[in-house]
Amino acid sequence: MRISLIFLITLFSLSGRCAASTMELPAGLWEGISEDDLTFRLLQINDSGEHNFFEIAILGGLKKARRTPFTNDDIVCIENRCTIKTIIESDVTRTITLSPYLDTNLKVLESSFKGKESYVSHTYQLIKQEAKSTPRKFLEKREQLIANAEQNTTEHPFGTWIGVMHYLDRPELALLQLNEDEQGSLRVYRKGSKTFNEVQSSFSASDMSIDGKVIEIEASHTTFASNIILFMQTDNMISGYTYAIHKGYPVAMGAIKLHRIEPAQAQ
């Protein structure tokens, strides 16, 4: 009987300690990529209670953005999730449901509703950013590269391509330069980094072969994208995968999807 009593006291004590607390959204900036529409998502929570949600289109070089403001009144938090409700058009409501993931990161389910009907939804991960957002750092460092691409009138498939690549199990911003007679490169930009984090694998024109709608590239980096295989889906979209070879085996494989930055006069 004494053992049972001690067990019950211990059980009630642990239950009290394990009682779930209500999730809170601390002030800060989180960033992620929605692969469904190739768009950066930025969540900015401020101490003032006035917050912002940004959508930045990757296609075209991160130049098109939409800001949706909201306040504390638009946030409802329960045990392990918070839901933000915003109006993005006169008759369209969007809910953003966030759950904790890996300490400071967030898992997101985003849904848009017109009346009672849900017509689009996305899932993605938001990563805590302690400095400027990755889109801002990219434009500060590579805006001229995008501008040059818009002036480039080379024939398909040559030119500058931008999109998303899976690198170290995360979707990341990717930039591919395909040149007919000059050195090209594949670059990836890591989210969540305080500094400008650019990983690059270069290749010469002789390292690239084009056979019909297939592009194969042998690049310089030994552990990141030393081999690139791309398939031309349309005149302005290519997809494929990258990998490196370690001890005779493929490693660090990652899917990639890119859209061509068209010359300014063609846009």
C-alpha cells in the first residue's frame, strides 16, 4: 500500500511539471522558402505589437515583394502552436499556423480561404535569422549580377537561372550561370546565416555538355555539386539534381529547379 501511495504522489508531481504551457512568439525575424510557388517567406515579430509578413518572389531575381501587416490581435496561441490570421485581399483570408521545430525554428502550414472554401495551402519551415534576411543580403551583394543578366541576350539555354536547390536537406536559394564560352558557376545561399553565406562550384565551358534537352556539368567543388545534371522542361525552366562523389559513391545529392532570368526587353 505504501508503494502505491508513493507512486501516485510521484505521478501527480510529474503531471504538474509536464503541464503544457501556451506557446509564445518572441520578437525576431524568421525566413523560409515555399517551394510550391518559389517564394521567400519572412515573418517579422516586433516588441511594439505591430508585425509584418513578407512574400518575395524568387523568379526574376527577388524584385517583387508583398508585405502584409498584422498586430497582436491577429495572433492566437494555444499549447504548441500559434495561428496568425490576415486579410491579403478584400475577400481572401490567410491563416499561418506555426509550431516549434528544432529549438528556434518553426514549421508552418499556410492556408488561404475565400469564404468557407480553402483554395490554396503551403507547408514550409522558417529558420531564425539574427541578422539581415537572406533576400536583402543577396540583393546587396548580387544586384548587379541580376541587372547584367537582364541585359544578356544569349540564346537558350545560356544565361542566368535562379530558383531553389536542396542543400544539406533544406531548400535554399540557388543561382546558376551558364555561359557558352566563359566560366560558369552554381551558387547556393544559406538561410539563417548572420553573414552573406555563398557556396559556389565553378566550371569551364569545356566541363559542360548539352545533348538534346539534357545538360551535364562537371564542376570544381569536391563536396558540393561536383556533378550537375539538368533537364530542360521549357524554354525558361530547368530541373534536375546535383551530387558529389566520395570514395566512388554519390553523396550530398540535392534536387534543383531553376527559371531563366529573361532579358529586360523580353519581360
